[in-house]
Amino acid sequence: MDLLIDNFTHFLAVEKGLAANTLESYQRDLVMYVSYLRDQGIEQIEQTSRAHIVGYLMMLQEKGRATATLSRNMASIRAFYQFLVRDKYLDKDPSIHLETPKIEKRLPKVLTIDEVERLLEGPPLHHPAGIRDKAMLELLYATGIRVSELVNLNLGDVNLEMGFLKCMGKGSKERIIPLGKIAIEIVRQYMETGRPRLFKGKTETALFLNHLGKRISRQGFWKIIKKYAQQANIRTEITPHTLRHSFATHLLENGADLRSVQEMLGHADISTTQIYTHVTRTRIKDVYAKTHPRA
């Protein structure tokens, strides 16, 4: 079964052109599913049935996994079985007609403008890593790009003279995003004084480097944002996407149109962007309740 997973991920990479992070997600889900099957005494994929899939999902549910996790696992398993039938490894697909768990849409957590200001003021500018951290945080809030897109930026992806960056989003779709003056200034400072001190003389093209002179990882950035959030005494739950959510919400609160925000975020469907309109309405209600004398 392990070989079948390898064949499937190879198919996704070569024929579907999926990104590395997506491939890892599929593989992780399927390795867990196969491990469950082996615990049930199943060693051949031909032995699996609808009951095994349902049992696996119930096991995840009993462990307290979120609905989104169950839904993603169901999607991975369904795609796997479709591949197996298509390539004649199986005669029939046991995942057909299984319902995907409905995901409860939760409003994203966003920072107030004051919290963003405190977060962005945290990195010390007398140290190359501090300049890098400041540039990364400013760039995230200025553009709303995903953390994976941020750490994958190369030197040639940023044009400070013209004031824009280009990044490769989901589905290998490239988009161009404008940069504000503050982001341009700190990224220029990082490229002129911070990055040369982190660079170890190798042929590394990554924009943001770690202390070894290599491309900084998503996990590395996650530690960075958590550190500065704690320093800024921010009580809002911070995730790697918090600045992306805050970027979109603050734009809409200040009059940006939904289509422009959709394009900058790289959403294929505008319904995904519309979640931020709910956030702004909720925030307006909170402000009204706290400030109106007769609320």
C-alpha cells in the first residue's frame, strides 16, 4: 500500500502539478489511513470497504479532530481511490457516495490596528535578524500573502523601484501585489544591511535567510511571530495567517472593494474573500456596543 501512495503522489506532482505542501498533506493523510487499515488487519488495498473509511473517520472524530481535518482526510482518501480505479489497481471505489463532513465556517481572528502597530514595532533594528524579522512582518501585513508564499520569495520577486512583488500562489498561479512605502523602506534596509550579514557566500537566491544563510522555513517564521506577539502582550490568538486576515479586514474596513482584495489575496472564488465582510460587520457591532451611550 505504501507503493500505491508513492504512485499516487507522483501522479499528483507530474500530471496535476500540485505544490509540494499539498503533496505532503495528501501523503500525510494517506499514511495515517493505511496505518489505521493495518491496525485492522488489512494488508491489501483490495480488502478495504466503505466500512473501513467510515471507521477511520469515526476514529479521528473520537480523537477530537476538527471537522476541517475530517473533511480534508475524506478528500485525500476519495482522490486516492479515484486514482486506484483509474489506473486499474481496483475495480470499484468504496468511497463513492460517502458524504464529506460539513465544515463550520469560523470567522478568522484578526488584530486591531493598535495590535498590528505593537507587533511591527517589536523587532530590533540593530541586528540583522531583527531587520529581517521586521521586513517579513511588514511585508506580510503590506501584501496579505501567505506565509508559504513569503518564505518562498526570491530576490528577483521583489521590485522596490516599481513598488511591487510577485509571488506564486496555490495552483501555481502568479500574482502581482503592490507594496506600501513603509514595506519598501524596511525591505530595502534588509537587502542592503541585514541580508548581506546573514548571507554565507553561497548561491542562495532566497530573499529571507536564517542564521545559517539558508532559506527561512515556515516553522522558523512561526516562532518569530509568536515571539513578537508575546513581547507586544497581544492576547488575540496568533496564527501564521493572522496578518493575512488582518490585512484583508483592515482594507475592507477602510473602503477597499471586495474584488481588489480577492485579487491581492489570490482567492480563486470571491466567496472565500466574503468571509472578511462578516468579520468587518462583527467588529462594527462590537464597536457600537462598546461606544454608543444607548447601545
